[in-house]
Amino acid sequence: MNSCVISAEGGNGFPSVIYNRLAQQALRHLSTNAEGADDSSSISRVISLLTISTILLSVTLLYFVNKKFHLWRDIKLTLEGIIDRVPKLDDLVELPPLQHPPTTGSNDDKGNKDYTTVTSSSKSQPPAIYDAISPTILQCYSPSTLEKLGTVPNLSADQVSNLAQRSRTAQQVWKSTTFSQRRRVLRTLQQYIVSHIDEICQLCVQDSGKTQVDALLGEILTTCEKIRTLLHHGETWLECSPRDVNPMMMHKSAYVEYVPLGVLGIIAPWNYPFHNMLNHVLSGIFSGNGVVTKCSEHTSWSSVYFHNICRAALEANGHDPELIQLCTGMAETGKALVECPHIDKIFFTGSPNVGRHVMAGAAPYLKPVVLELGGKDAMVFCEDVKLKDVLPWAMRGCFQNCGQNCCGVERLFVYESIVKEFLEAMVSKVQSMKQACPLSSNYVDCGAMVMDQQCTLIQNLVDDAVAKGAKVHCGGKRNTSNGGQFYEPTLLSGVTPEMRIWKEEVFGPIMCVITVPGDNDDVCVQMVNDCPFGLGSSVYSASTSRALAIGSQFNTGMFTANDFGVNYLIQSLPFGGVKESGFGRFAGPEGLRACCLERSIVVDRIPGIRTSIPSPIDYPMNTAQGMGFGKGLIHLFYGDSIWMKMKGIAALIKHG
């Protein structure tokens, strides 16, 4: 705590000694008796003054540059990463047998071969995850092949409580570790991830049906950047935050310190099993907490292995791996985690409906929650864009991870004067997308849907839109030729507010095109805001100022001008939304501090000077004297004129 106390000398104490010494030298030279001084000594004095001035300016510049950009911190952390070599985890982590993808030298014909037929499975119905005959076991299968991957336990409430207790016990030691020790664990994880990119991607592909590139971008890249950001900025974000004091409290120093909450409960979704497993574990343990994660029953198979990587990183660095725990199971397991008395805060990512159940479960315990509940993000193309430049962004925004993104583009607003040209260009691009089992070929653009029931929901939304006047240009139905859970990449136009798809989250490979009439920016803003969700948004325009002017009126938690999805790659930014998209934030200093108790601290600024209670307001009390003294204080510190302040001083003297 002593390191958090603010120095009485203020923020400029560091250069003061240097200033004094240099000033003395300059004064000595200037005061030299000019009589009898020759030209040589005059030149020498000028050179000395110039040297002193240069040193003074350089030291001042270096001080403020370091204060602004944390150069010393970055140098220290870079040297720490180079000199302090972390242990390897290969002997501690055992991965399952992996299905290897074809090599780049295979006979694939640049995508000209038809990969819409895959013979890895002839099943038409997905196997059941839960079987009443074996209620303690969950079945895991691949959504792209419907082949069984393995089983995981379906944990009971007592088992969840036991895991949380074990995490809490380990956290009592972990909370006292230094940031350097915590960074070492994160660097160990980073080293393993970078060295095992292919293996991690293949696990994600097998368990969630995504393509390898989607796994690389959405699982590996985002996680590595999360770790890098915590390594470089995490300690700074959790340093004590000094606060200003009022004139009455000028003899005090005030600051906020960030204290670990204890044990965090995480309910993670299924769309990015690796990143969703590590995301809150990283911020949780770096902030000094234990973490208990309930993974989705749909991606439990890979989550077990990803969880073991985290435990191995703790163990390899001499820490108790019990700090982090994994709960597998159905909805009852998640409910038990929310209601567990050993869990201090819940971070939930999922649907608004389930989010409401999480809030209801936490309410009796007054347990805080952070809810990230998905979105229906808008991407806007103004009439002044170059279509060839923005078409790839529309494709990436709508079809990344087969549309299973909380911040994926679900509404594509195209200005009226370019919508016809846009659709003509887009039809061929969407039709050319290859869909198959992601490990069957090098040329797969769109993978499988993690949940089979999501395909049914998407079909209902598309059918409703078509019945009310929308047009399907391509796709619009399940892809039944692949033997797995696939929905064809779909281009839909003519979408209007009375359709369900206007406001309901799709979470699938649907490019939903909405025409902005009259190329009108104000109308566009109204249409974008006519939505119950409010997570992210983006506007593309030849004029950045115009894009910002439009986007600043969106009721969303995030906005990007002429780009898509980069908010999450800038991990110094908080991630979250408004309305049905939830509340609270993760990532950035706001997200890291959300893992902590914000504790306000006040201490004496000057040794020997302490607050005492003035006798007029001490017990036993004379009301008239106490009121007179109190009004004097208020007039002195809050009066808006010299006369009022003088009156306050007089009252203090009279009643003091």
C-alpha cells in the first residue's frame, strides 16, 4: 500500500534536483567578472551555457516522453521477456489424435473441384449430447462430420461447488504474487500457443466446424494479442489511481487501488472455444483472481484440452494449477456456477434470454454480473465508396466463422444509388464460396454450424423474410450434401422492418442487404438504431469525417470508420454494448479493473499533520456554536465572492 501513496512533492519532483544543479552552474558562469575576461573565456562560457541548455532540454524532453509513452516500462518488459526464459509445456500437455488437413502440395485444383460432397458421414441427424440413460456423461461430436469425438462429465451442483472451493484456496496464495510472476505464466502460454498454432486450430476445427483460417484469425490471433496487451499494459492499468482532493482536504492524498475479487465465474459460449476459454482466464489470473469456467456443452471436447494448457502454464512456473477450474455440463451446471457462494462475480457471454436467467440467478446473492449478449451489427456503405474496395469487407463481416460472431455483420445498409450494382457484384462472390468439412480440402470458405438447431432458426428467419417480400439471390437453405450441420452462404435483399430478421439475431451465414432510400444519412441513422441490439457498427465512406458523423449517432457500444472488427484487435479498448447486447465491459483497462474491487484510500499527505475534530462540532455539542462554525466552513470554501469568504473566516474565528 505504501507504494500507492502520492508524493508530497507532486508529479514534477524527479527533475527538480537536475534543474537546481544546472541552474547553479549557469548562474556561476553568468556571474563571472567580465572585466579582464578575454575572448577565449567568453566563447567557453557560451559553449558551456549551450551545453547546459541542451542537457536541460534533453532531460526534460526525455522525462515527459517517458511519462507519456512509458518508454522505461517497455524497455524493462522487453528485457524481461528476452532474459527470463519461460519453461516449455510440451511434456505437460497431451493433445488428442488430430485429423490432419491436406497439404498445400495436394492435387486440389485451386478450388475448381467440387467440394460440396463429403463422404465422412452419412448421418442426417446429429447425435444427442445428453442421454437420459447416462445422465452424468455428455457426448461430444464434430458438427462438420457428426463423428463422435469423446465424452465429458456432466457436473452436478456439488461438484461445481467443490471446484470453486479448490480455486478459492489456491487464490489465497496467488493473490500475493507479483506482476512479474503473473507475466511469466502468460509468456509461458504465449510461447506454447505460437509453437502449436496448427494443433490448436485443428482442435477448434474438429470441435466447432470452423475453417482453419477462421480459427487462426478468431482463436489464435485474438488470444495472442490479448496476452501481449496484458504483458505490456496490465500492470499499469492496475496501478493505484491518484485522485484530486478538495481544498478542505489539501493535507490528504487520495487514490483508488484495484484488489482481486476472489474467484470469477465464467460462462463461455461455443463460437470460439479456444479464445473464449482463455479470454477471461487471462484477465482473471493476471488481476490476482481464481477462475472457474463453464464451457459450452457444444464445444466441451476441445475446451478440456485448452483448459489443461492453462493449468500446465501455472504448474510449470511453480504455482498451484487448482487456481483455474473447468466445469462441463448442461444448463444446470451453469446455473450451479451462478448460484455458487464461492463465486464472487459472473462473466456471461450468450443470448439475451439466457442472460436474463443469469441475472435472476445472481440477484438473490447480490452477485455482480457482466453480460455480453451478442448483437446485430450494422455495416453501412455510403454512395461514395468504391465497391471493389468494400466488397471484401462485406464478405468478411458476414461470413467470418460462418456468421457465428457476436460482432458479425447482420445488417448491411447499402445506399440506394449503388445497391443494384452492389447486388450484381455480390451474387457471384457468394455463389463461389466453397462449403465442406474444413479439414477435407485446402479450399473451404465456409464451415459448419456448431448447433443444428441454429440451422432451423435461420431457416425460419429466411422463410419469414421471403414470405414478406425479401428476395433470396443465392443460398437460403441447409446444405444437406455434406453430411454435417451446414447452412449455405446466403444473400438476401429487400429486407424491411416488419420481417423478423430485421431485429432478431441470426448468428449464421446470411448477408442481409437493406436499402437506404435517397442516399439519406439521417434516414440511415434511424434505420440502424431501429434495433433492440447495440454492440458494434461500422460506416464506409470516401469521407472519414462523414463516416464519423454518421457513426456518432448510432446507439452502439463500439464503432469503426472504414474498417471492420478491429475494435477487438485493439485490446486496450473495452468490448461491450448496450440494450439487448448487455452491459459491463471486458478488455481494456475497464475490463481488467472489472475483475477487481475498486477500493478508495485516503492517507495523510504530510507526516505529522493529521485531521482532528474541531471542538465546535465535537461531542458533546453546542448546536448554535456548531452551526456557526459549519456555516463558516461552507462560506469559506464554497462562497462565490471575496465578501462571502471573508464572512466565513470571521465565523470560524468567532465560533472556533
